[in-house]
Amino acid sequence: MASIREVAQEAGVGVGTVSRALNGSGYVSPETRKKIEKAAKKLNYTPNELARNLYHNKTGIVGVIVPDLEHPFFSSLVKHIEMELYEQGYKTMICNTVGISRREQEYLDMLERNIVDGIITASHGLEVEEYQKQTKPIVSIDRDLGSRIPLIGCDHAKGGKLAAELMLEARRRKVFLVSGISPNVMANDRYRTFRQILEENGVVAVLQEEMGWNIFSWEAHYKMAEEIFRLHPDVDGIFGSDLAALACLNVAQRKGIRVPEDLSIIGFDAMAPSGMVYPQLTAIRQNVELLAEISVNALLDMVEQRKNVPSRLILDVEIQRGGTV
Amino acid sequence: MASIREVAQEAGVGVGTVSRALNGSGYVSPETRKKIEKAAKKLNYTPNELARNLYHNKTGIVGVIVPDLEHPFFSSLVKHIEMELYEQGYKTMICNTVGISRREQEYLDMLERNIVDGIITASHGLEVEEYQKQTKPIVSIDRDLGSRIPLIGCDHAKGGKLAAELMLEARRRKVFLVSGISPNVMANDRYRTFRQILEENGVVAVLQEEMGWNIFSWEAHYKMAEEIFRLHPDVDGIFGSDLAALACLNVAQRKGIRVPEDLSIIGFDAMAPSGMVYPQLTAIRQNVELLAEISVNALLDMVEQRKNVPSRLILDVEIQRGGTV
């Protein structure tokens, strides 16, 4: 197939002129336009996908930014986002930030540079201000990037409430909360509500361990779990992310602590590995499939200017009843 | 609008440097990048990536096709591929085929349509012939698509051998092999070698269960595990994918079968969940990080015509010593 360059040579004009002629974006004299059309016909030139995209000023590509694709929540989220985008005629470009905020910035730049039509971000590295500068379509999962960027996430406060109620039912007295540290993230509602309900109900001690944000390794969680049992051997309840909960379950089993008889453990997300351990982890489940669908629809509503998008979209959570409470 | 040349002049650097800086396609010192950004801002220059790609007949995008991004092996593979591509100035477009061969075909078409510069495929749905028609850069992970498409995978035969030797050391007599069914995939070497070594060493029964290819759900594996124990309550060894092995471990624990005293279980891949269960799964480990790196380098050697690529690249495997043998 002929390239645009060959067409330009044949017509005796510059590539930019051919591009403008295709684009309709700038002035091309009728005479020149005719020469270009003749050259294109002679060389059997059919503008390729890139040229067509250039013409429509649209790429059909959506960027998805996650901190770590290896984390079960993010791999499931991206899978379902990709499937939903595909259904709606878009392709998915993926970016692992693994805690490197420079990469998030580069993705935002891609929006400006017309490589992607929009971005779904579930990463938390970059300053909120960098997002707020953007005028092109972005939706954010679980992190508040200001009122102009739709925020989509599950009902973390309800998640914290459900977990606290399970702890109360199991009559736990010394409960450990493993939380993350990051401002502006919806998960903070979960920690706050969990803690508050337990304290209001006279649970003797609610301890808290803060894992650094963007720490997803099993090793880091395992080490943290060992520390909890070393410093607080009498802990009788633990609530944390799936990874934190699974690490605590693993350490408890190794130490011969009976779960759930002497220790209740509750995870958050209820992703695949939580169902692979024995006993299965009791956990608060986010509906990742729905989260993906809603995020894609909100973004494409903006990209295609189909309709206005609410600034906050909150999804329900439920309990996965396993055998650890 | 200012041209890239004017930006280069203003910044006092070459056009290539401006292109690299704005493309993210090669190294530019932070200082120079700042100068360029300042110049671009001053001149109100917004590069049009699409136009540039059209000109270079290159997109800087690589397509990665996997069957199921939610599967721990594929999510880890794609993570590391994306990170390696990024290091080399490329972006990653992801496609979940979830067993739909139409989607693989569409991705191949994207190669022709210049949306991607090359494809790394780890999916097995489409006919080999469809791949063989292609002339543009493709590398295949674990599936033989003919001698023109580089095949990259781990040493499955050695994996089968290591697993068989572990079973022999543990003096297992009635061993179950959970395999997949698919022609042309390297995993078949693993099944063959495992079976052969055990039979040669007089293991009384080597049973085999074939899971449909592209079946990755926990439920399907759990059901299969229940069937194994129902039909063969005296099985004393099981070797399968991590998912199959984890499902068998889970069912065994529920039934009160002692692992490893009365039953040895060995997985293959040794992905994250295999380290989360208690006891940790003994498994044959593929080096996914290296697999990703080698695959990316082979593909980009072809895309950029840097050098010739061997038609077969085989990586070593090792034993993850857990507590299930």
C-alpha cells in the first residue's frame, strides 16, 4: 500500500498538505486538492487507520492507569474495563505506574497529544493538581481529583460498617485495623466508619497499622502480619485489604492460632485469592465488573459527549461469607 | 501554530531531541526536557502525535494478547511486558481474548492497519494459519505458530521432570496429572515428560484429567478437584497448573486429608496465590519477569530491525519449595 509520503511526492506537495486535504483542517486550494486526489487514486492509496484517526481527531484508544497490574483487584478491574471498552468499539492502552508518578504524568500528556481519547485512572501517585489542569475526559476510581473529574468507587463507609458489625457479632474485643495512608481516597471512609462503630460499641482496643500506600507485595504484608502477632499476641479480630487479611490468616495458621474460634479475619475486595485459601476468607466484596462498566460508560459519555456525568458514582458492597469470622 | 523546528531553535536543541522529549521515545535529560517544555509553552506548540506517527509510519504501540488478564500468570506477564516496553519507549495495548478467537483476529488486523507496530501473543484461540499469513512482527509465548514466528517459553519438559522427581522422592504410587488439551502448545512437553518418568519408575497408576483449554475459572477447577477425590479417594500425588493444584489443596483440607503426609501436591507457574495458602504450594516456577523481557526484546528486534531473532527461545524453570510435597 502506498504511504502518505508517496502520495505527497506524486502530487508534488508536502505531506502536511496531503494531511490537511484529508483533514479538512486548513486551507488547500481546489487545484492542489485535485492533484492530491489524483495521486491517491493512481497509487491506490487508502488512508490507513492512523490517517483516519487524524481526520476524526479521535484515536479510539482509552488509557487505563493502575498502580500494579499484578494485584488481583487491578487485574480484574482492567480485564473488565478492556472487555467493556471493546464492546463499545474502543481499545485499551494500559499503564502500570508501580508508584512512579512520572508515568502518570506521561499518560496525562498523552491525552494532550491525542494518543488516547480519555483516561480511566485508578492510580494515586500524582498530585491532584496535575489532574485538575486537564480539560480532556478523565474518570477517577476511588480517589477524589476534584469535582470536575467524575469519581467512581464503592461504598467504602458501608464496607467498614459491615465489617464492624461482623466483629461485634463475633464478640471481638481487641481488633486490629490495617489501613493505608493516602489523602483524598475513598478507602478512608472505610477505616473511619469501622473504627467509629467498634469504639461506640465499647470494643476495648481498636489498634491500627498503616501500610504505606502503593505497597502491594505479599512479602511486605507478611512481615506486617508477623509484627501484629508479635506485638499483640492477644489480638482477636483483624480487618484489612485482602492481602493484609490473607497474610494474617497465613501467619495465624503457621502459629496454630484457631481461625475463626480465637481470631476473626475480614478482608476487603474479596478478590480471587480470598476464595482459594482454606477456610475461605470472609470479606467485603466490591463488584469489580460493575465498577468497570460504570467507569467505561462515564468516560465514554464524556468522550462522545453523549450525556452529562454525575460527579460522584457510588456502588454497593456486600459480604462474602467465608469461614474466617 | 509553531513548528517543531521553531521549538527546537527556541530551546537551542535539535529537532530529534524535541521529538524524543515529546514522544517519550528515548532518553532526554530532565534539564533539556525542561528547556523544551518551556520553549513549547512559549510558542504555544502542541504536537500532534497522530500526525507524527503517520509520518513515521510507526505508532510506538505494541499489542499484547492474553486469554484472561485476571489469571495470575497473565496479569504478571502483562505487567512485566508493559514495564519493559515502557523502558524501550513503547506503549502497551492490551487484549483479553477470553476464548473468543474473533478478538485475536481483530488484533492481527490491527497490525495490517498500522495501529500497532507488533504483537506479543499468549493466546491460543485462533488457527495457526491465521498467524502464518502475517508478515509483520509477532512473537508467540508458549504456542508454536510455525518457524517464522519466534516461540518463547519456559522449559516445560524440565518442569515435568522436576515434578516427577519430587513425586518419586515422596514415594507416591497413584499420581494424578491435570493437563490441558491443545495442540502445538509447549505445555504438552511437560505432561509427556512427567508421565513418562513416573511410568518408567514403576508408579502404579498415572491418571490424567484434561481440563478444557482456556478454562481459568476457580469454580471449574474446584469442581474438577472434587471429582478427582470422589472417583479416586486413594490418590496420593497431584500435579497440575497452580489453579488445579490450589483447588485440590483446598478440597483436601476441607476433607481432612493430610498434606503432605498422605498427599503430595505440585503446581506449575508458582504465581502469587501459590504463596498465600498454608502450607505454601510446592510448585515449578517460571521466571515471568525474564519471559516478559525476552519477549519484548525479540519483538522489538524485529520491529526496529535491530537483529535477527532465534526461532525458539527456551527459559529455565526451578522448584518453589513449599510445604505440599
